[in-house]
Amino acid sequence: MKKRTVRGIKSAAKAPRNLILRATNRALKPRWLVFEVTDRCNSRCQHCDIWSREPTRDALTTQEIEKALSDPLFGQIEYILNTGGEPFLRRDLEEVILIEHKVLPEARIQLSTNGLLPKRVIHVVKSALRHDINIEVGVSLDGIGEKHDLIRGVKGNFEKVDWLLHELSALRENHQDKLHIEAGMVLSDLTLHSLEEIRRYVAKFNIEPVVAWYNEAPFYNNIGRNLSINNEELSRAVQSLSPSLVYDLWLKALKGKSMKFPCFAMYTFCLLRCNGDVVPCLSFSDVKAGNVRESSPTLIWHSPESKKTRTMVKDCQGCLNSWGVNWSFASSFYAYLLFFLRHPHALIRWVRDK
């Protein structure tokens, strides 16, 4: 709780400078990093078509990862979100996590998984805990039983997720301060009727579902697959969640209102692709500012190409990607301040949560 409060105070103090530098198109140092450790995937999700693309054959090696993350540009990173594809398909993932902790020992490390390799997940998590690493594990859950398998396109997926959540919960008993577990649900027309059932299910693990909006983006290879057209029911589902800035933005979008906000992609966060490309975010995952195999992250960050991507980000009409929205609001902070004035109970929950 103390660390969360300190981070909030620091964010508030940095906000004026962040907004001024963004307004003048000048670079900041990233605080958050999304790392696509692999684009291989063993799911067949209805929400996403990453699995249908030819995977990258020459993903960054552990040596290249260490060199890139050791660059001074990343010295202020507080949080690394390891994603895919399916990260646990990467055979040297354990070494990747150890490198991240070695180079950025203060950063919290998050691992997302579809749960199809549950024993592998437990192996990597145990390794991280043995090395005293603060680790978060996000397990995808879009329904209960066959409903989840249908959305994810793999028979037996839910059974493996159920086993994994039980094992992670048992591990957490002895590592309360080091291991954090999340169950991540994508909210769309396909899943909204499973929300209450998922809530009841994850409650037995003493966790709440992390609900993410269905996001169309080049990263997911799903542009044009509109799965969020049932506005009234989706609005009721969002309103049933605990209030948050992200959910307020969702409700605006469902009412046809502007969802534009001061985005800080390529200012305080970015996406490092598995081939070494540095890109702003999921929506601009095909807009390359540079590649860490060809240049240092610092040189990329201050290059003319990065300046062009920042201009594109400022012109963007907004998206509903949860981490992009949250990190942008944390960078400007004043949106949080106004939100907490409207929802004081949410401030108590924000301070309390780890």
C-alpha cells in the first residue's frame, strides 16, 4: 500500500512536466514496457488472429534482450508486461525473466498466458520466486467450461486453466508479497453473458476478473471483426464493474462519444516486438520507429522516425486498450484526480490494492 501511494505521489509530481514535453513533442523516458517475447501462439481465439500469421523465425535472443534492456533509455522502467502470442511457447522464457530482473531489478514483471501449458507456467513462476522476483501472472479466462474452449478455439483449455489457477493459488499461500494472480477476460458480444459466472468462479481464488475491452488492432490481425455492437448489454456489463477511468471511457465509446485522450505511447511507454522493432502500441504495431538490432534504444527514441510516430500518436482518435489508457492517465494524472473526486471510494481501493 505504501509503495502504491508513493508511486501515485511521484506521478502527480511528474504530470505537469510530462504534459508540457508531450505538448512540445519532446521525448520522455519510458516507465512501462510491453515486450512481445514471441508471436507464436497455440490458441485459435475468436477475438484475435495472431495465430494465423507466419511466426517470426528470428526472435530476439537472450543476449540481444539483455543488451537492449541494459540501455540507459530503460533505466526508469517500473513494469514489464511480457506478452505474445503465447509467451510460454518460448523455451528460454525462464532465462528471459531472469535477465529482466537482473537488468531492471526494481521493475515488476508480468506474464500473460492462455493456460495451455500449465506445468510450464508453474515451472517458470517457481524459478522466478526462487530468485526473489516480484511476478504477476495473468491467465486468460473468457468463459467457464466449454464456453471458454469455444472462444479460445482449443478443446480442454478451461480444464488446464482451472488446474493452473489452483496451483498458482497454492503457490501464493507461501509467497503473498511476491506472487500476484489475475484472471483476464476480454469483454465483447461473445463473452458478456459469461461475466457473472466468471466473477463467481474466480472469487474462490480470492481474485477479481481483470476485464479488458475487445480491441481491434493491427497487432491482433483482427481489423474489421466488430464484436462490440451490442451496446445496451455491454453498457450494463461495464456499469456493473467497479468504477474506473478506463470503464468511463468504454461507456463514452458505447454512447458514440469521443474516446480521445492524451496518449503517452512513445513518451512514457512503448512496445518492443519480438523481432526487435520498437513501436508505439498495439494500434500502431506496424509503425516502426527503429530496431534494437540496428541501433541502440536511446538513439531510436531520439530519432526523426520516433518524432514522426509521436505525431501520429497525438493525432490518434483514441483506443480502448487497457494498459495504454491506464499508463497514459497515470502519466498525466489529472484525469485520475478528477475521477477520484467523483469516486472517493475508488481512491481507497486504489491505495489498498498492490
